[in-house]
Amino acid sequence: MGDGFRPCRHHAARFPARLPVSRLGRPRHASTHRGEGRSHASRNVCGRVQGPVQHPIGRWNYAPWRDNFYPATLPQSRELAYASRHLSAIEINSTYHGTQKRTSFAKWRDETPDDFVFAVKASRFATNRRVLAESGESIARFIDSGIAELGRKLGPVVWQFAPTKQFDAEDFEAFLQLLPASVEGVTLRHVLEVRHDSFRSPDYLGLARKYKAATVFTDARKFPSMADLTADFVYARLMESSAKLKTGYGPKALDAWAMRAQSWAQGAQPDDLPRLEDRKPAARRREVFIFFINGAKERAPAAAQALLERLGWTPPAATDA
């Protein structure tokens, strides 16, 4: 599925399970910035636990899902409305590739239930550069593109870095200082998806905690997997689904992910995931986002629904989508 209503290979959104500045100066938007010792609160496709847990997928327009998720007679223009009533969140991926219209964000907001959440993938033009400290203008352009139209439905903003991008503490902190804490009165929460092994460093974890940014946990074998908590919410992207399994992951694997989600949500930390530090997190409830992406994408909706079912999530009344 995509994050738009027209067929487009870049329109992707994740279905998660959601349980209950540097030498460059300020970006152009008039938003509050992170850091400076202040506390910044902020707010992908599946369900919710409070801490809520989301287990969704990464798009809503995806041809194979018309065979195994959407009703055969459902118009493509109604796919988001349908998906949002059978899953709890979506991670919009098209925003990574190009700017979306403010009116599109408003339309997506209006077509989804009140407690639905959109995570948004930030522009690649901000993260795919040699000097991250020089990304202020690209960050501002993305933040000001209209994501605030999602209002209370805006979930975390995901900043994905290329597998070739190595950790440079000074430059990376300069980037984090550029991330705003809010835009147009809407609080922002930031997520860092780092894909180079050099980020497996206590120095990186310290910076992420300093700026209250979550670190993506992934089960992908080709990327660093760190379950160390760096924010007051959790964000996981699961990428190892199998086309041979109807739900992408087998029953035991889904049971394990449900247990991990509950553990995170209740303020604990799963003891079966890799961490760099033996650090006990603060015992407080957290919002948890778990997205099924990549791997066998055709299985993502079924995987998300199977995990949500294990978490006891009940979909909103399926109005005529």
C-alpha cells in the first residue's frame, strides 16, 4: 500500500502495531528546537497500548494487497479509509522521496478515525548528505511541508540514514540540534534509523538520549540492531517477513514480538534483544510502534493484524469504507 491514493512506487506507509543548531543557524521555520537541556515532549500500521503499541505496515496503495487485504470491490480511492479501520497506524514513506502537498496531509487526516496515527518518514535530502550539519534548509522545508495538518494524528518523524553514513559525533550532534520540538503548535517526536555499524557506540546512544530521539530497532540482519532505549517511546521496523508464511512471521515469532511489545509498553525492557549497554530503563509506560516493512511486503497487513490480535486490540467499527 502507499501513502497516497494514486499508484506510485514511492507511496508507501507502514502498518504498525501501536499499544495502549549548529554552525548553520536556525532553520527557516519558527519552531522550537531540541537540546539545551530542556525537556521536549512529543507524540506507525497496527494497534495501541498505553503505552500504546502500534503494529502497522508501510503504505496503503500496494497492488498485491488488493488480493489478500482489501475487498475485491473496494475502490482504490477508499483504501486508506479501509486500512485505517483495520490497523492502528501507518508510516508514510513517500515523504522520504519527495514533498507532499499540505492538502494531502489534511485529506489523510480527515479520512481516518480519531485515534489513528501517521508516522512520517523525513526527506532523504536532509539525511543523505556528507555534512549533516548543513541540512538545516532541507529539514525546514520538510517540517514546513504540511505535516502539522495531521494534528494529533501525527506520530513520530523517522530520519533514515544511508548504510554508508558513518557516525561522526560532532556532525551528528549538529544535525540533532536542528530538529525542532514542534511545528505550528504540534509537538514532534523524532526517530533515528542508523544503518552503519559505527553507530553501535555508547557515544551515539548518549547523543540520542540527550536530544530525546528514539533509535529504530530492526530485526534485519544487514543493519545494526540495538534495542537500547533512547527516548520515552519505542520504534521498531521488522523486515524479515517470509512469503511462505501467511502472516509473514510464524506463530512463535509473533508471540515473541507481542511479549516484547507488552514489556516495552509496561516500562520494562525485553531481555532477548541485543543491546550495547546493560542499562536499566526508567520504569514508566511507553508508547510502542512496531512496523512490518520490506521482506515479503504482501504479508505485512496479515502480520500486523496477527500481532494486534495477540495484543488484544479491537479495530474501530468498520464503517462503510
